[in-house]
Amino acid sequence: MDREKARGSHGKRLTRDELQSIVSFCVCFQHQSQNRQLHTQCKPTARHTLDLRKRFCSCVRAAVLGVFVLIPFGFFVLLQAPSIDWESFFHGVEIPDAGVEGGPQLIMQDEDYFKQLASIFTDPNPRLTSSLADTGKPPADPLVYKPTTELTLDKEFDAEDAKALRSYLRYTTAASYVSVLPGDDFGAVMLPMFTDLYGLKERPARWKKCYGSTKGAMGGHLSQLYIKHFFPEANKETATEMLNNIRDQFRSNLETVPWMDESTRPKAIHKLDEMVFEVAYPSEWPEWCEITGLKEDTFFENYRKVEKCRFSKEKKRVREPVKRRAWTAAGSTDVNAYYSQKVNGLFIPAAVLQEPFFDAKYPSARNAGGLGAVLGHEMTHGFDDEGRQYDAKGMRHEWWDSKTVKNFDDRAQCINDQFSSYTLDGKPVSGKLTLGEDIADSGGLKMSFLAWKKGKERTPEEERLFFLSFAQTWCGIERTKAADTGLFDAHAPRKWRVIGTLSDSEGFSKAYQCKPGSTMNRGPKSCTLW
Ligand SMILES: [Zn+2]
């Protein structure tokens, strides 16, 4: 359900509770470091930290909307982000020859993110953003950060800037370790924010923490145990068969889609045929980290050892050939699925092959509307507004005819406009931000529906069950504040994922006999891309 990008929680709206959490965090720090200053002395630093955090968040928002750029790193660094000390950075992460002639060439994933990040390092002084901080509200267009004062690249970096930045970095580093820090102090200070956002009444039970940290540290081992003890192998076979049927359907669609020219068409079909499927668990289990010296009573130190081991393994990959079938950190126990543009691969963890998405006892309509639509969704990511830019091997370049690109964009714009017309609690959904997911939802629904129907007599009841199952996949409730943060998510709010996608679907309006122009049948206004 996710494309490989930073998004979601990082881009969430900031609240006063977060400020309170930062203040309390700061107090905790001073307490732990024996430097007992007063709460009031901590507050200005916390305010600055919050300001900076807002600016960092707005960078991430820009990144969500940005495009991938393939440029040699050194070239980019000089041009776009000169204020970041890249040399120190690459020495710090022990890849000193990155961007240097003959060294490994790295891919710059998002130009805008680094540009904005560089401006913070040039001038992190929160005075510039005070009007934003005081209102506590996100900028008018939540996706674009506009500084209230022009930022200049030649401003001298003064002591106050350095202090604010240090404070911010201290806070974010500590906050990232909150679940593994000893004692209850640090975790407790975050609770008010989670209560406000998610209605959490108390800190999660200890077993959940133990499970989460074991999964984080040894996800591969945990996946193997899960597969061995709980996963029916037949589910893998069924899911693979569903995937192959959906791919056949997608191929038929590519063969006939009227807006694609005859030079692009065979290349697009080739990309689909080259797509790698990894279902349930890795076809080849990776080598694990060799972690030594773990002790029963030093949780935090154990965690750091695992982190270090993982980092050195990741670092090695910089110089190794790409393994198209290698899974990301996500293992078989994740209830999720993802498509990777860079390897043209589809990864379906075992844990998603269960209720409510799939069950061997369910009627086929229910499995096709649930899991089938998810599989089709992931496959369509290979051909959404971003995915289409990558070729069969995951290289990004323009391999489509320009007229076909224009036809694609026109149809994508229809979906963009449709979702931009929706609101959540009076706030607009950004159809531009959610475009790739909306394209994937509608393509996935259609391909799964047609694949399930192919060569079979399906009754109207079965067809209605198919669409009901799709809708139930996204059914859920959220607190208003948590839902608000969802407006920064690349997925449309759940309600609109269901209504938006189904009201464009010809199959749905036939099955439920919705009249053209009614809420659930947009009729001539319907958008169809794939
Ligand atoms: Zn998705």
C-alpha cells in the first residue's frame, strides 16, 4: 500500500501538546544529565525546537510531492545545497568517497527536500518563523512552506542559530530512542500528545514494546518463526495465482488501452512482464547481522549494537550490485504490501494474507475484492504518475512517447480534480498529493474485478460482495485530530478511498444499479486511467 517514500507521520500537524512534550523532554534531559535548570529556562529552547521542527516537517511535505532526480551526488551538492557540510557527513557515515570521482554514485531522491533542508542549515533562526509558531496553525496551503521572511544564503550563522539547531538535534535524537530508553520518564512525557491525537489512555502494554523491539531488531528471524509456525503455505500459492491472473488482466488492458501509442505499448507490456513478485517471504533469506555481546539486562546497549550492525550491513550495499528480490526492512510479519519502482518489484508479506484481506474459507468474491484489489493496487503503482517514469529494470528516464504522456496526464488530472473536490472536516484533500494512490486504487479495483470475472459466471450477489469487500478493507474510525494529520498522507482519507474509487467504477454502478450522476455513480464525469 506504500510507495517507497518518506511520508505520513512526519508531515503531521503540530500541536501545543507537542510543544509541551518538548518542554518536558528537555526537563528530563537536564534531570538525567545532572544539570537541573528550571522549567522556565527550558521553554524558549523548546519553542525554538518546535519552530525548527515545523520547518523540517515542511521539507518532508515538499519531498512527498517532489520527483526523483538521478544526478551524480557531488554535482547536486555543489549546485543546490552548498550550506550542508557533505564532506563531514559522508565521513561520518563512513562513505568518504561518495560523490568523488571513482567513488560510488548515489541517487538524489528528492531535489526540493535537500534545497529546503539546506536553507535551514543556512538560517535556522526561529525568529524568521515566529508568526507561524504563534498561530499554531499550518500554512494556508499545507503542502507548501513559505517563509515569512526571505531567506538569504549568505547570512552569517550566529551563536543563537547554532544553539537552536543543537537543541533541535538533541530533541529529535532523544525522541527517536524514546521506546528504548531506560525508565518511564521519557515515554511518559509523550503520552499527552498521543492522548490528544489518538485517544491513548495509557502507555502500551510491556509485551507490545517487547514485541515491537524484537521485530525491529530481528525482523528476519521473527519472520522465519512466523512462517514456520503460523503461515499456511497454500496461502502463498493462492496469492501467487491471483497475482498472475491480475497480471494477465493488466496485460490485456495495456494491449487495448486506446490512448497509448504503438511504440510505448510493447515497452509497457515488457515492464509488466518483467515485474518481480515476492510473495509471503523472501525467495532467498538474507544473511543476518552477526550480533555479539548481547546481555539480558542492558536493553538500550543491545539496541545500539543491533543498530550498528544493521548500519554496517547497509553501508556494504552501497558498493554491491542491486538485488531486485531483496526485501526492505519490512518482513513477513507486516500487514502491508509494497511496490518498489527502483527494482520493478512487488512485495507481499505473509501477514497481509489473512483476515480481513483474505481467508481460504471466504467466498472468492470476498478475497478478490479484499486481497485481489490490494494486489492490483500494488501492480498499478508500476504505472501511476511516478511509477510510469521507471522502466522495466527500474531506471528512471522518459521512455514514453510525448503524446501518450499528455494523454496519461489528462486522465490523471481528472482524478486529481476529483479528489481535490473532497474535504475532511471542512479541510480540503490534496488530489495532487494523493494522486498515485488514487490511480492505484482505481486500477487495482478494476483489474482484480475483471480478473475474478474472467471466464466465470458471477451472480449479481457475488459482484455486490466483491465491492462490499473492497469497501470493508478501508473501513475504520479515527479521532478528528488523527484524521486531520491524514491530510498529509499520500493516501486519500479512508472514506474517499472508498467513495471516490467506487463512484468511478462501471462494474460497481452496474452491480448496485446506481443511476448516472448520483453520489455513487459519477456517470460521464467518471475518471478512468487504466
Ligand atoms: Zn499504494
